[in-house]
Amino acid sequence: MAENFTPAYRKPGFKALRARVDQLEELASPCRLCPRECGALRREGETGYCRTGFTPMVSSIHPHFGEEACLVGKGGSGTVFLTNCNLGCLFCQNSDISHLGKGRSITTRELADSLMALQDLGCHNINFVTPTHQIHAIVKAVALAAERGLTLPLVYNTGGYDPVPTLRLLDGIFDIYMPDLKFTGTGPAMTLADAPDYPEVAKRAILEMHRQVGDLVLDKRGIAVRGLLVRHLVLPSGLVGSDEAFRFLAEEVSRNTCLNIMDQYRPCYRAGEIHAIGRHLDREEYLAALSFARKHGLGRLD
């Protein structure tokens, strides 16, 4: 249980936080923020794989009550849905935001204003959804908001396609990492997300995230304040490789890893193009995933 919590980004001082902003902005143009390293000159208006420029682009910002219970509590998770994505998942349930670009450009100061508004509304945390390709702007907004009194934990809610060099620049800024562990096989990762290197990238990312924040810690209300929470969406036909995913978490990360094994898959976006995922998940497939988690000694299931 955590008492007298202070968010990570308030500990090093504002000068150190601004220095991280400078480093992240340097990575953003030419862009090397994500594993694709497309080199887009985003300051000059170029966009790469993620189709996003240099300034923040968001779909919505509001208290969200559909996240894990340890994030939502009574006040909700202050969620910033960022537009576009560095993955190409054919089954994306938020394809209007991630692939079709639903959203609007705002300034970093406007984003900082929104973070303060979420705090004023009583949210328990600030939850950045799909942050990888916009992390330079996010940290700049956090720095501005911190100087104005932001004190909420920060959640890095990611698809898991994050390079370690970028994550190292976030050490001491984010309190909670919430990555997906989508695939453990290169074939499904290529076919379903256009990222054959996803399995190894995601594993390295999760190890780095755990190194920074450790296992998930809750306060006396049961609200998460620091640590790692991994999401694993079970797909039909065993395509995600749940057995290997849970072996990795148990043996290479921590058997105390907080894990959300999700059963809400439904064929969305272009999933109908792939026969193996063009149907809903069978109950037996989900139960099989749960059995894999138990086999590997993972008992902390959200």
C-alpha cells in the first residue's frame, strides 16, 4: 500500500523535466520516437507512418469509467485519447481514432489546461492512450501543468510498440505503465499489425517499464499509484500466443505482474479480411488463456 504519494515527474524538478522535453523533441524530428524510425521531419510538417505532425492531436479528453477498477475508482481516470497510432492493427476497436484520424490539433498549452481541468474534476490519474508517437508533446504539456500544480499519477497506456531509448527518457516521469502484450509470434504481428518485430520490441519495452516502476502498487483506497499493469487481448484461433506471453511475464518480468486478460474481442475495422479473426471469441478460447496464466503462476489478475 502506498502512502504520501508524490508523482514521479515532480521529484527531479522543473528544469530536469524541461531538459527531457528537449531530448524528446529532438527524437521527434527527424522522427525516431517509435521502432519504425521513419525519419519524418515533423517540425517541417512531414508525417510518417503515424500520420501525425509535431503538435498534439487528440480525439477526446474526459473522465473515463471503462478502464480497470484500480484506475477508475470513484472519480474516474482522466483520459486523453490521442489521435493516430504507430501500429496497423486490422482489428482495432478504435479505428476511427487510430487509423482514420478522428481528432483535432491543439497546442501543448491547451493540453496542459486540459490536464489541470481533469485534476479539478477529481480524476485519480492522467491516462494517455496511444502516447508513443506524441510523447514529446505530452511531456511538454505535463511540464507546463506541473508548474501550475499538477499532482496526479501519469499513466502510459500503450500498444506496447515502444523502443527502449524513448522509454528511458520517460524514466522518472511516468508513474504507471499499462502496455498491451498483443502477439508473441512474428507471423501474426506482421499480418495483423504490420509490425513483424512487435514481439521482441514489446518484450524489451515491458522489461524496461518494469525496471522503472516495478510491480503495481495501490493506495489505501485500492487506486493504482505506481507500477506495471499489462493488458492481453485474447484473439480467436490462438493467434496471440498467450502461453508464451504469460511465460515471459512470469519468468522474465515478475510473477507478481498485474495482468488484465481481456475477453471483449469482436471483429472490428478490417478483421473480416482475415478468416481466423473474422468471428467473436469462443468462451473456451478465453478459458484456455486463463489456464495458461495459472500454469505459469500469474495470480494477480485484474
